[in-house]
Amino acid sequence: MADILVLDWLDEFESLTESEIHMYSIEQEHNHEVMMALYSVLSEPQKFKSDNLIDGICQQLLNFYRSGEINLRRFTIQFIPILVFLHLSDKSYSAVQTLLVSLYNLEVIDSKGQPRTLSFRIPSIAQSSIFHDSSNLEPAFIAENSLRRWEECNTKLVSWGPLPQVECLNAQNRQRVATALIFLYNQQLANVMEQGVEQTCRGISRLVMQGFNSTLGSNRSSVASDSSIQQTVRPRVPVSSPLLIELLHIIYHAAVRCGGVAVQALHDIMYRARYETFAEVLLAANSVKNLLQNSPTVSAAPRPSHSHSISKSMITNASFRTKKLPDDIPIQDLNQPLQSEATLDSITEEQEDVEKAKTKGSSGALKHLPKIPGIGKKHKVKNSSQLGESQQIELTGSGDTLNESLVNDVNHSVHVSAV
């Protein structure tokens, strides 16, 4: 259907007279149906078997540009990115190359045949612009000396050109010519319809990502190593840093109009810039991304990546929680005074249990031994001087002397009972 519309469009222009060209140019500005048909043919020419179709389109676009009509000139300029992408990806179309060289040579010279130079300055608050009048600024707002200082800093103009003319496109001048043509397209970007800008953003994604196997990517399998699949990957298109910078201008202005398609093209350029290690492109792309993130109408969220979902039952480091265990042995305060009675009783009872366990196997009489008064309980001693020297017991020792005397008393009692 698209090729039929294009063929009718070609036949219609050939039948026009010179007096009808002006009215025809006004009608073409709103002929969106033919524009979309041209975008379809130029984006994927391999779908159309007619080889003369591309040649006829290029010839008519060149006639539009040379006609002198502003509307026809704008009509041709809006297809410059698609034609550049077609030439960079497939150089077999000689008509496309001829059209690009002609458009480039017509733009780099002026009406007198001299090299053209475009100069412009960055607007500042010290110089009037379409947004403000510096003469109406109040003195309290900003001092006159500060205005003069800013004015002196902005006296240098930014210029584009002069550029040399070319006879044909080759590996040496192809990127420079493509960059200059995209620059000319950006000057007329506001006059391009929304569908045309969207098609341009799609073409940018195809251009910068051609040759990268993004569909297989992380899900690489043994089938991907088959030679038949690898042959479907088209060769990578060389791109320069200035060309990507100009393409970023298109994306920046198209983000509000096209939304997701422009954001997708932005992420594709950032991927290619990281691959090529273009620092200038990454700086500009991140600036555009930050501006779009603060825009209420545009979402600059990154593309969803293929990530595996984590099960809730999976044990990870976050599943472990530290817990403080109670102390097994309490820490004793060495500075606390020793309680002789309580400490001695506890040591005596523990020592007796140990000795009973040792002598249980050797003497069965201990099992039926009656309780002897005075052995298990220590009488309270108020004054050690009241006791005899032989009966005095050292209370401040480690307990070994007391334990030995108790064991001797028990053995003596057993011997008396046996007699």
C-alpha cells in the first residue's frame, strides 16, 4: 500500500506546471499520508521489490529542494535522518548517496558561492533576547557592573562552518557529512510532524544498536551458537561522537512529543557511547536524562533488565539474626569481701559429694553410714583464740586443709563401727 501511494505521488508532481507548484507546495505540508508512506519505504526498502522506487524518491526530493519553495524545502529536510541512516547501514543505494552529497553541497555555500558560516551566541541576562529585555531590569535586581561583566564574558560567538564541499562520500568524510546534515535537520525540527519525529527516533535506535545481539543477550543458549542464527546479525554501523551529539538534540526535543520512543533511543545511545567510550556523548546523554527525569510529562526510567526473581523461602544472609546468649558462668567480683560461713559451707558440700563418688565403689558401708552429727555442719566460730592450737582451723585457705580433716574423721568413724 505504501509503494502505491509513493508511485502516485511521483506521477502527480511530473504533471504539474510552473504556476501550480506553489499551491502544490502548500498542500504537501499537510499531506501526512504520503509522508508516512515515504517513511515506511525509506526505513525498510528491502520489503519493496521495485529498485526504481528509491531512485524516484531521491530524484523528486532533490527537485523539491531546488524548486525555491520553502514548504518543499522543509518537506525534503524532514527525511534527511532516514536517508542518512539508510546510507550508513546500506551503501548500495547510489541515488541516496547522490542526494545526500547534493544537499550537503547546497548548504555549505551561500547564494554567492562562498563558504557559509552560521554564528550564534549563548543568551545571558546581560543581553536582550526573546525572553527578556535587559533595559527593563531594575537596578535593585542586579547591578550594572555585574551586567557589564557578564556581557564581556559572552562576546565570543559560537560558529558552525565553514565546511568544504565533497564530490562523493567515502570513509574519510562520511561521518562529517552525516553530522552536518543532521545539524541542518535540527534547525527545522519544530516544523516536522510528530509521526516523523517518532520514525526518526526509531531509526536512531536501529542505527546505534545494529550489530549488537540484544535479543539473545543474557539468555544465551546452545542454539544461539548456530551459524544460521549468527548470519542474521547485520554488521555494526560506525558512528562518531559528533554524530551522536547531534542525534541527542533530536531525542531531547522529541522526548515530550514522542515519550517512550525517544527515551528508548536515549538509552540506546548511552549504551553505544559506553561501548565506544565516548566521554562527551555520555556527559550530554546523562544531562538529557537528568532533565527528563525532572519533567512531569516524561519518564526517563531505564529499560527493564532480565533478572531472576528471588523466592521468599530462599536462605540468604538476611535470614540470619544475631542473638545474645546468656553467660554460662557469672563473673565474680574480686573486690567483694569473702563471706566465710556461706563460702565454706558451699565448698564443703561440693567437696563431700566428690569424695563420696570416689569411695562409692571401694566401700559399700558408706552407703548405709548413719548421719554423724557435727560433720556436715560447721559451727560458727566467733574468735579463733578461744580454741586450742591443735583445734584451730584455717578459714581463709583454699579449703584443702578442712577437707582432709573431714575425710580422716569419717574413716575413723567407719573403723569404730566395724569393731
